[in-house]
Amino acid sequence: MNGETVVALVDSLIHSGLPEAAQLAKSLGTTFKVGPANPYWTTYDFPLANSPLARGGFRLSKDGQKALLYLETDNSSLVSGDLDLAAWGPVVGISPNPRIPPEGADAYIYLVDGVRVSVQYTHQSKKLLGVSLEWGTTA
């Protein structure tokens, strides 16, 4: 999977509306494993095969109005220049996290059709660490 494929996958998830677990698992071609019990969220973990996106997690609020999907890499060879995110519009925020080893990380935040998308790279080498999507948030 190259940068274009990652962007196309994320873009398809953005435009599919607030996801449900079964539909999302099918879209990702994986099986969800129910995570720990939580009074506010139903949580799932899952592996991803044959992809720089190695694993992920999904949370759906008990009221069905909010969702969070995160996709993580496993030592990705993709760097920021491999992902053409121009169609998502301008970066609306940057969230630095100097505590992520070995060099810290920065998440670039986009608002795309009501979905908050964060793309996280290592600070210096700009290697892709992961992507998260949030539905039902205001910013």
C-alpha cells in the first residue's frame, strides 16, 4: 500500500458517514475484537494485513452519535511527502507530542466534511505514524 492508497482508504471512510462496527470492519477487510467494557463507548481493536497501516481501534459512543477510528503503522516507510492531502483543504491545527519516542510527533489536523482527521508523523523524519478520524465532534 502506497501513500495514494492510504489517502484513498481514509477518504472513503470520511465520506461513508458515521460508521457502524460491522460496516467499518468490512470496509477495512478485517475482523473487530471487542475491547474492554466502558460505560460510554463500545470499543474494538483489529489488525490490518498487507498494509503500512498495521492495526487500529474503533470507538462508538453508546448513544451512537460519536465515533473515533485510529489506524497505526508498523515502522512505516511512508513519509509526509508520500501523502497528497491537498483535497482535504488547509491544516486547521497542529498538535505536537514530544513524548512519543524516539523524536516526538506532530499531528496535522484537517476538517473534512464534518470529520476531524488527524495525520501523525514523527517530528524530524516525518514518517507516518497513524491517522485518526473523529465523527460527531465540533472541531
